[in-house]
Amino acid sequence: MNRQFCHKRFSNLKKMMELGIEIGMFVVSVIGVSVACVHFNRQQRLEFFARYTERYQQIIVRLPECVYDEQPVADDVLQQILPIMRAYYDLCSEEYFLYQQKYLSKKVWHEWQAGMVDAFRRPVFRQCWDRIDQQGACYHDFGLFVRQEMLAVDGLTFARP
């Protein structure tokens, strides 16, 4: 009887140890998968940010120096740079949409928004925006955002109410 009791007790102890090992392996697996997901997510965000930064750079290098001057440009120059500026505002519009949909962190959005504010302080950027906005080329919510928040920064004027 004593031998049976010891055998049963040893068997239960062995089962508990096996269960403990299985639980430990499960916990380690969950931690491993969680760490991998965090790193994957971080890498995806970095690649996403890099793609937008690259697009921004491709647009900006095509702009003539006159866009950074403190006065508007003649209509013929404006016509030449409008396609490039349209690409810039499309990019800004996408960034705004991504922020609204919570795909962008507030930190990234505030960096991008600060760049937009700086751009809208320049007469040529406003001049191009007025033309593009009159054509209704950007989606509605972005247009409202520009008119209500970007142009309001310095009390700037714009074409459409």
C-alpha cells in the first residue's frame, strides 16, 4: 500500500512537472511572438515613414528656388510649377488622411504638420494652393483642414471660403 501511494505521488509530481514545463514553454513562445510582432510593427512603421520621406524629397528637389522667395511668382512660372505643387499637396493630403485614420502617431503627424505650416507661410505655396483649391483638386476634409488650421496660423488669405 505504501509503495502504491509513493508511486501515485511520484506520478502526480511527474505530471505536475510536465505541465509546468509545458506552461513555461507556452509563456516563452507567447513572449517570443510578442517581441517579434513589436519588432515587425516597428520595422513596418519605419519603412512607411521612409517611403513618405522619399516621396517628399522627390517632390521638393523638382521645385525651383523661386518657391522659397518672399513674393508671388508670375502666372507663367506658376503654371510650370503647379503639377509639382499638386503632387506636394496630394502627399500632404494623404498624410492628413492617414493621421485622421490613426495610422500615424501624433509625434510623426506634428513633424509633418510643422513642415506644412512652414510651406504655407511662403507666398508661392499659398498661391499654388489657391489655384489648386479653386479647382477642387484635393479631397474635401484636407481642404477644410488647410483653410481652417494651416492658413489660420498667420491669418493668411485663401481663395475659397
